[in-house]
Amino acid sequence: MHYILRNIILVFHEIKKNIPKTLLSSFGIMFLIAFLVVSISIKNSVSDFLKKRVFGELQINQIKISPQSQISPLRFSVSDIAINDAQIKKIKSMEGLENVEEVIRLNYPASLKAGMLGMYMRSDMLISAVDRTFLKNTKLKWQDFKHKEYVPVLIPVFVMDIYNNFAAANGLPTLGPKALNALSLEIFIGRSSFVRSSKNEFKYNARIFGFTETITTAGIIVPADFIKDFCKANSRMAGKCFSVIMLIGRVKDINRIPDITKKIQAMKLNVESQADIAQKTEKALLVLNITLAMIFSIILILTIIAVFNSYLAVVYNRSYTFSVQRMLGASKLRIVLIFVVEAGIIGALYGIAGYFTAYYFLVYLTNNASNWIPLLQGMDFRLGTHGYLPAAIAFSIIMSGISALIPAVFASNLNLFKAVKR
């Protein structure tokens, strides 16, 4: 036991003495680990971004129903892309489907005036609406989503992203949730830049109520009661006042989603569920994943070759030491183990260094990404926890150990007499 302990201490001192000399040989591992962590984080962030802010976020038992004839969410006339009354009645009475909420859209031209500190901008705007019960399972105070002295306005995060991208391209200020909450809003119904449907223009004070990731329709969202009351008060205005452009319902049993989807699609309507959103996200991420995998593979191969060559150089420089150890009775296995353990410790150090390099880079990227690409405003690339740290260290140790294995075997089989003569 004393002999074994003494050998362990000697091996430890030898490794401790050699690590500073061989540390530079594996420097590339740090960048490989950093790139791997950054790639995983970006992939997860982009996936979350696409699900919540581009395709919309649905709960696992929710489905979103929309007309098949819908061409563009930016159209200002929706009467021809609406879900008709017969379809709505049939869907609401469908067995297995409950809590069907309507998303309606005002069919009259409207505009939104927004600004602060005496500076205002007015723009044509689509106005959609939902009942306040639609917000029941959200963090918003759904009971207050009703028209009082002002109209509460719900902003789709999708719309905010589109505006910020447009603003950056035209030298306008970009806006986040905090900045939008500070804006003074006014809604005008009856006229737009393109259409004057009435001699009268109706003006309403408005205020930001919150933001939604579930509805990705263009324009702003107001309480359904506001639009319905407006239509009742102005029933003489030509045309149908509002149309149902979307239905969002809950399926009682998630196993019945495929069956219910087929029934609704037979009515010539589009149906989207959490599975569809996940599928769209996977398709959108496919190109990103392939690109990152190709880059990582190239870096991995180059890093392994560089580390392998560096360890060969280390073996050559330490060949005399290895030969003396062999002459003094050290086994080949001992030399191999010492060299591989040494490489593993170096790999662990670079794994930690690479992880934290990536960690602080992702913090910097999160704080500055929106300055470069406004569409990425609100995207969080940061690692919430250090859950990837053990995996980064383990991967770095394995890669460093494998890279050192062949040079270690070569070191253990050096010609003793040639090495001593050298």
C-alpha cells in the first residue's frame, strides 16, 4: 500500500511539472469548446425565437384555425379571407373541441398615431380583436382588457419585430416593450392613406396593455367588445363591419388532434397545432444545424490534428526522459497512462476556459445583437445555468485524451538506446 501511494505521489509530481510545458500544445481545444457551447446556445435561442415570435406559441392542446385563401397578413381588406358563420358554428359544436376563441378584424380603414414628448408618427394599421377570456391563461390581467376611458392595445411580438427591422433600415428609433409602454396612442377609424370610407373619422385614446406571442397576425389587437360596439353604433356604414380571421381552440384529448384536424381541413380551412409549429421550426433550423455541424466538424478535425502534432512534438522533446524511465523499470502502460492523464488534465482546464469564454461572449452577444440586427431585439442567447459546464469539461478531456493516446503509445515504444544517445 505504501509503495502504491508513493508511486501515485511521484506520478502526480511528474504531471504537475510537465503540465505548464505542454499547456500550449492544446490551446485550440479552448476555441473548439467555446464554439460548441456558442453553437448550442444559438440553436436553442433561434428555436425559441421561431416558435414564440415568428410561428406563434400554442399550448400542447391548442389548435389555430385560419382560412386557406389567406395570402398575406398585411392585406387591408379581409372580407374575402374570413371564416364564415357556418364554419364557425360547426367548429364550435365539434365534439372534443372547447374554449374556441375568435380573432376578428375590423374591415374599415384605420390608423394609429403614436409618440411621446411632442413627437408623433401616424401610420395605417390593421385592427384585430379578441375577447378578454382569451388572455385568461396568460400573465396579463385579463379582466382589465376592456374599453373604458381608453382602448387597451395588445401588441403581437411578431409585429414589434417587423417594425424594428423596418425602423433600423430607415434610420428610425427601434422600440422594445419598455419604450412602447411609454408611448401615447390614438386610434383613428374611417380613413387611411389609401381609403376614405366615411366623411367622419372616429378618434379613440389608447394605451399599451401587453404583448402576445400566440397571435402572429399583423397590426394591433384590441378588445372584441370595442369593435362590436363600434359596429353597432355605425351600422349604416357600407359593408360588413368585421370578419373572423382566426379561431383558437383547445382539444380535450391531445390524442384526438389528428382526427379533429382532418375534420376541420375538410372544411377548407388551415389548422395549426404545437406539432406543426415544432415541424416548421425544425425545417427552419435544418439549414442552421447543417451549417453549424459542418463548421464544427472542420474545426474538430483541424483541432485534433493540431493537438496530435503538438503531442508528437512533446514526445520527441521528452524522449530522453521516457527512455530513462523505461530503463529504470517503468512499464509501457505507466508511461501511456501518465501521458494520457496529463492530456486529460490539460483538456479539463481548457474545457473550463472554453466554456466561460463562450459564456461571456453570449452575454455580450445578447446585449448587442439588436444593435446589429434589430429583428433580434429581445433574443436572449445567454446560458441560464451552468448545466453545459460538466459536458464541456468531459468532452474536452475525452478529445484531449484521444489526441494524446497515439503519441503516448509511441512514447512507450521508443528505442531506449537511440533515445539515450540523442
